[in-house]
Amino acid sequence: MTVAEAVGIDRARPTLPVKPSFIAAFTLAQIGAYVSFMPLFQVLLPLKAEAIDSAGKAVVLSQVAILGSISASLANLLAGAISDRTTSRFGRRRPWMVVGALGTVASYFLIMMAHSAVQLMAGVVCFQLAFNLLFAALLAVLPDRVPDAQKGRVAAFLSLGHPIGAMAGAILVGGLLVGEASRYVAIGVVLLVAIAPFALALDDPPLPPGERPPFDWRSFLAGFWIDPRAHPDFALAWVSRFMVLVAITLTQCYMLFYLQDALHYTQLFPGQRAEQGMALLTTVATCANVACGMLGGMLSDRLKRRKLFAAGAAMGLAAAMLVFSLVPGWPVVVAGFVIFGCAVGCYYAVDIALVSQVLPSQKDAGKDLGVINLANTLPQAMAPILAMWVLGPTHVNYHALYLVAAGLAAAGGLAILPIRGVR
């Protein structure tokens, strides 16, 4: 049986099991995607904001993040819907992976050359547009190709993208490489090398032209509204993911400044840079993340229970953020990052499997994942707005910032429990 036959002309749920080689290539591509943006947002953009305006670095970073997230939200929605309708002989998803990867690499040059907040914003907008073309198509492969019985296992491997991407990026840009140009070149090369094997080898059946409905702007735009009354499970999954991702974004985006201004890392460890502390924390979190992500994803398949793991992980995130809010000593922060890594790993592995099982339409999976991915991109706008308000005029109230993050993570975990279509 071919992939096209397994998927079916009506784009029903896939039933043909995926092979280990597919999972390995998919995982590598996911890792490459995370390497392309995790160090950018955790280290490179904060450093660029500081270089542009050292006194107002938090404001510059927040402004850039807000505009970038708006661009990402629009790009992800459109990219998913466009790939659903693509009739190219090269497939529905592959062309956008290639275009998005090349555009992402080109956008690094714009960011690196920025010498003002406006130029930095323009570079980040270009990055978000290109990256989301890539990422929307990449993520849509999960519902396209992976049957429900394997979703937890495949999602567990895909969840490695976040910790390994973050660790590799942090080590590259925070530890091994010092020059700005070499840092951007490194993450660009990693992205292209990781995406190419998967994009080229992917069995990506094209959409027959006869199956593509006539284009109408009104119907196209209306399709992005998914009625929460008709699809309550999808709505609850969206709300939960949004709140949890706001909490995670607050933690990750401002952790470098937290080390600089709250823990005074350079005073604790003379001769070291805060980026090195960030690299160490990321490495610690990665080890915990990988272990718990794999365990959580596979157990959720075996036990056929998603909600317990996803909600429990969100509560674990809340506990870690409570630790950070206390601004304790360095050893306690490291311990908090172990908890944070465990919770993030389990959450990412299980939640994406849960989400892929509550999509309203299999044939519109790219578009529906674009809608769910608003819960990934909008937090990039909400988190900086919250941060500017919570941190206050002195930009140092990290106690309040991480209390807010903890509350959001806990609320996101509770929102998972009423979902009925998935155990």
C-alpha cells in the first residue's frame, strides 16, 4: 500500500505505520528548525537589543518580539492553508519547507546588520515570515503521515527538537562561538543541513488539482474561524496551549536578563558572561527534557492517556516558575531548571499528540494547525506586553514576572481536563 492509498483520496486519517527512518529524518528536521530560532530569541536578539540600546534593552526586545509575533501569526495561518491547497508536482509540504528554509537563512543577514530598533524589527519580521512558511509545512506532516497509534511516539521524538535545538544553539552562540557573524552562519548551516534530507526524501503526495476547491477570499478567510461550540475540544486545547506557551515564553525570553539583573551572574562568577550561564542552564534543562519527553510521549501511547501527562507537565512548569520568582541562589535556580526541563519535555511531547487528535478536519490539517499555532505565536506578543507591565519602569521586578508565569502555566494545565475526545 502506498502513502497516497493509506491517506486516501478524501484525506482521511493515515493508517500506514511510519518507519524508523522517517521518524529519524523528521526528528532531525525538527531539531534543525529549533536551532534556527531558539538561540536567536534566547541569546542573539537580547544581545542585539542591548547593543542597540543598553538602557532600554528590555523595551527594544519587547517591541521586536511583539511585531515579530504578529507577523508569525499571520504567516503561520496563511502558510498552513496555502500548503493544504498546493498542487505542485513536488508535493503539498515540500516546496514550502525549501522556500522557508532559504528565506530564514537570508533573514539572519538582515538581523545581523541591524543598527536601530526599526532595522531590527524589519529583520525579525522577515525571519518570522520565512520561518513560519517552513514550520507550518513541517508540522503538518504529523497529521498527514502518522497514524493515531504512533502519534505519541513520534511526538516524543519530535519533542527532542526543543531541548536539543535549544542546547545546541546555546552552546554554539553562548559558548563555542564569540563572533556575531560566526554565530548566525552556524545556525543557518545547521538549519539547511537538517531540513534537506527530510524535505528531499519525504513521500509527499501532491493534491490532485481536481480536489482543490475554487478559491474565494470570503470562504478562505472564513475558514480560519473554528467555532468553539462545534469543536469544544479544539478550543480547550488552544486555550490551554496559549496560556502555557505565554508562561514558557516569559521564562525563556527574559532569562538572560534575569541572570544579569536579578542573580547578578557576573558577580557570582567573575570572568564569565551571562550567556555562559544561560548555556549551562539550557544544557541542564535539555538533559531533563529529553528523558521526560521520551518517557511521557511513549507512556501516553501505551496507556492511551494524553490529558494526565499534559496537565501534570503544566503544573510542573508552574512549580519551576515559582522557584524562579523567589530569586534564590544559583544552585536553586539550577534545580528549578531541572524541573522546568522535565515539564517542558513532557508537555511538548504529549500536547502536540493531543492537539493532532482534536483537529476539526483532516483534509485541512495545515490550516487547522495554523490556527492552533496561533497559541504558539501570539504568546510571543503577549509575553513582552505582560513583561513591560509587570517588570515596571525599572525592568527588574522578576519576582512578579515569574509569579504571573506560574499562574498562567497552572491555568493552562487545568484547561486540559475538560477535553472529552481524548483521554
